[in-house]
Amino acid sequence: MAFVFICMDAGDSKKAVVTKLEELSIPFIDVGMGVELSEGDNLRGIVRVTTSTNEMRDHVRQNQRISFQGDGNDVYARIIQIADLNALNAALAVIRWKKLCGFLR
């Protein structure tokens, strides 16, 4: 693999994938989100795109940019708008990758 996109729940499996990619010096982008239901069943939260390349890897672990701990939040299974946020995160990851490749500034 020359480049990897990661989109998976936090946990031991994700930690193993990230560790192996780092060991093999394979650049990757990991996406994630934190979503909560607020009053009136409105969503609030963040989407995150984290890039790890051979030139810049330390920030991932030093700043805990990627979570490996699941929080048991089942809102992802119950709220249809999660699909919209997943699509947004995917688009942001592809834009980041295109920037790395020099297609975009």
C-alpha cells in the first residue's frame, strides 16, 4: 500500500492498524467524529481528519489526535444524519490527500 485511509471505530483493532502503518512507514489519513444528541434530538459535535506522513507523525501520539478508546456512544446507530457526517468526513479526507499529492493547494 502506498497510502491508507482509515475510518473505523476506536479500539484495539484501530490501534493495531495505526501501529503497523507507522512501523511500515506508510502514510495515512484517519477520520473520526464525536457526536452527541442535544435537546430536541439535534446533533452537535465535530468531524476530524488526521494525517500521518513520514515527514510528520509525532503529533498523532503526542497530541492524542487519534482516539483508540471507544466510548460506547450508540448515537451512531440511531441517527440517520450520521451518514451525512460520514460523507463530509470522507470528502475532507480526499481533499487532504489531494493536497498532499499536489493536486490542490
